[in-house]
Amino acid sequence: MYAVYINDVWFRYEDNIEWTLYDIDMNLKLGTSVGLVGPTGSGKTTLAKIIKGLLKPTRGEVYILGKKIDDYSSIELAKTVGYLFQNPTHQIFSLTVYDEIAFGPRNIGMENIEDRVNKIAEKFGLSDKLSLSPFNLSTGEKERIAIASVLVMEPEILILDEPTLGQDYKNYNIIKQVIYELKKEGKTTVLISHEIDLINSCVDEIIALKNGKIMFLGNKRDFLKNEDILEELSFLDKNFNLVLG
Amino acid sequence: MVRLGQYVERDSWMHRLDGRSKLIFSFSLMICGLLIENIVILTSIILFTILLSFSAKIGREFLKSLKGIFYLVLFAGLIWLLFYRTSLFLGKSENVTVIARYGPFTIDSLGLIYAIRMPLRILIAISIPTLYFMTTTIREFIISLVKLKIPYVIAFTFGLAAQLIFSLGDEFEKIKEAQTARGLSIDEGSLVKRVKNHIPIIVPFTVRSLDLVEQINIALNLKHFNPKKKSLFYKEKSFGINDWIVVVISLFTLFFSISLSLGIYPRFF
Ligand SMILES: Nc1ncnc2c1ncn2[C@@H]1O[C@H](COP(=O)(O)OP(=O)(O)OP(=O)(O)O)[C@@H](O)[C@H]1O
Ligand SMILES: [Mg+2]
């Protein structure tokens, strides 16, 4: 059984003439972590939203844990697939960090919420901030709260859409550490990122998109060795030399 | 998602028209819609607008964005049908025939007319600006206002407000998605519960709105925005023959609707 199985999916935004995704075929085994990479506008977020069931493919089928995605209720899907959005300010609304993290678990009716929140807060270095207002915290802390509030729901499949965007080095490392541990724990993860270093440390497989088509699908090592593809996907620029001093 | 009245890039004669002539035209057509009571003419105005949208190559987008307000219009019709008697705009009622009575509700011939006329007017009042903004960039809208001697600050504020509304629509969608992903279901439970369900959306939305406003504020200050100086743009789109034709048609429309509403029928009619 695959965690995610996508069969011949095409997608077009309602008002667009062109397809945003063409002929996507892919699967994700349980316990693998995959990096979803590609230039801006290549369709990464769109594909991720299809896996999360937020967008319905125009053509083709999506199966989550062997069950057709249309057969999931919204609560079930919220439990099964966790999704971290590009911008944490889109989700923060509670008066305290604690409530913010506990929001998802309450929605899906989890038990022992207090223990879970405390445990996850510790992992993200938020234990001493639980009673503070999330609005006054730094961007890095907000991002950590956002990740924690998704992880606390213990989804079987986790999608992270650019979790390190705009983070400083210290925060970047904290987040990287967490994602790395998720991989070691064998969590099924889809990581969207432009950071080659993050991809290198935190995933096993790569799906590379360009203009809505899959350009590369396979092992991370093969991907990183393939300079042509790296160049094609703007991860590498052979003609550019940084001159310092 | 097609947003009501967002600019759609196409190459059409409507897009090429000067923002001013389009503005004058839209304005006179809207006044026409307000003054005229004849249902056939009102319907024709709407059909005409739809026709225009197709000739501007945005027919599909235009109809789709109007679909979004369909229920609003339907609702307005229902309200007028049942409650038109309480309206302040109503003069003395003429000979009215009662058609049906259900408990406290009475449906009569005049109500029926209102139930058709008012939704048509609402539709006109929404669809004409929609068509305008779908074929005119906000930037050009501001320039047009300025060229029509509207004070720059006012023109700029209008433009900014229009821009902000579109951005906020985007933000709202994103927030809704993010909270749904965490298991929020808006349409469940009692009425009170449903209202409460919106808090996780409204709070981030307010915060994001204020953020946006602050960003704009900072950007304006950084660029030393001075409302007295209108130094920006002015790569002119000149007022061509098409524009003059449109202006003449507008004036004619205005003249026609005013005389009709005053009960004076032009000779040639
Ligand atoms: N709501 C929408 N309506 C119409 N088109 C959209 C919408 N969202 C995205 N698109 C278009 O679909 C294409 C793919 O966008 P998507 O957000 O999936 O790219 P991405 O790979 O996530 O880019 P980034 O790295 O910048 O986040 C883009 O060309 C974008 O303009
Ligand atoms: Mg994206």
C-alpha cells in the first residue's frame, strides 16, 4: 500500500487556459521522505494541495493510504495529512501559544491534549512561551509554532511547504533538525524547498517539477549528481561565479 | 478562482480604450440603469454588458464572476417581492392586484414588478464596474481619475482601496485553507457555533489586513510619496477616435435615460 498514489493527474486552475500540472504519475511509499523541488511557479504548491485534498484534480485520481481521496471526510483528511503552509501568519489566531498548538487536536477530537502540546513544545524550544501571545513573537518562533501545531496532530503524512523560508541561521537549523528527526522516525514527509542543503539532509527521494511536468523522479543521490538537471531546475548556475572582495 | 472585477489581460478594443472614455461610458450606463424603470430596457442593458464582455474577449471570466453574486441578486428579488411596501422609495401605489396570500405574506402585481426590476438594477450596478475593472488596470483607473481633474489624493486612495480589496480576497482564501487543513469545519453546529467557527479565520485576516496596510504605508513613505505632486506615470495612451465615439454614445445614453425618466420622449423615438 502506498501512502500517496497519484495516477495520471492533470490540473488546471478554473480561470486559466493552460494546465498547471500535466500528467503527474507518482507514488510515495509509507515511511519515505521526498523532496518536492522545482523553480518558482512550477506547480509544487498546487501538487501539494492536491495531495491534501484542498484542490481537486481536473483529471486523474489520488489515493491516500489506499483509499480514494474523495472518500475521506474533511476531519479524516485533517487527521491523516498534515499541511504546513508557506506563511505562518495565515493561521495564527489564538491568545496563547498553547491554544494555538492545541487548536488542531481539539478540532479532530484527540485525547491527552495537554501532554501532547507540552511534548511538542519542548521539541521546538517553545516550552517557556506557551502562555505568551503568539502575535508578539519573532518570525522564527511563529514558524516553529506553525510547524508544531501541525505535527501535534500526528498526521500519517506530512507536507511542509517551504518551512525555512525567511529564517535566520539559528532557526533554520532548529527546523532542519526537526525535519531530519522526522525522517529518522520514518514519518512519510513531502518537503517543498529551494534549499539544496535542507533537501540533502532531510529526504531520500526527489520529485522535480518544471512547468508542471515531472522532470526527475528517483533517488536523491542520483539527483544531486546530475548537473544538467540541477542547472535546468535553477539549483545550479554554471556560468555564475561569486566574486568576493 | 475568478475574483469579481479583477483585471484580465487580453488584447481587445475595450482594453485599448482610454480609461477616461470607459469611465464616462460606465457611469452613464449606470445612471441609465438607475433612472429607467422599463424592465425590457434594464434587461437589454445587462445583455448589452454581457455582449461587451464577449467583444472584450473576457466573456467567460465575466459570466463566471457574476455567477458569484447570483444568490445575492436572487435574495434581493425575494425581499422586494415580499416587503416592497415598507420601502422608503415607494410613492403612492397605483392600482394593484393581489395575486396570492400566504399567511402574513402578500404577493401583488406591483411587488412582482419590483421583484424583477430591483435585482436587474443591482445586477447593473455590479456588472458595469466589474466589466470596467476587468478591462482596466487599477493604475490606469487612477490616471483616468487624475486626468478628469479629480484631486490626486482622492484618485490615489480609490485606486489603493481597489487594489487592497483584491489582495485581501487572496489572503482570505489562504487563511481559510490553512485552518481547514487543521480540521476547522465552518459549516457545522448551531448558529452560535457557526459564528464562533469563523474566529480562527477572522483574527488572522484582521492581522494580515493591518500588515498589508502597514506595508503599503511604509512603501509610500520610502518612496517619499507626496500627494501634491503627481509625478508618477503619464506614458500617455492618447484619446483616439474610438474613445470619442464611446463618449458620444455615453452622452446620448445619458440624454436618452434622463428624458425617458422625466417622461419626455425624444422626437425621433
Ligand atoms: N489560485 C490560483 N489561480 C490561478 N493560478 C494559480 C493559482 N495559484 C497558483 N497559480 C498558478 O499556478 C502555477 C503554479 O503555482 P504554484 O504556487 O503551484 O507554484 P510553486 O511551485 O509552489 O511556486 P513557489 O516556489 O513560488 O511557491 C503558477 O504559474 C501560478 O501562477
Ligand atoms: Mg509554492
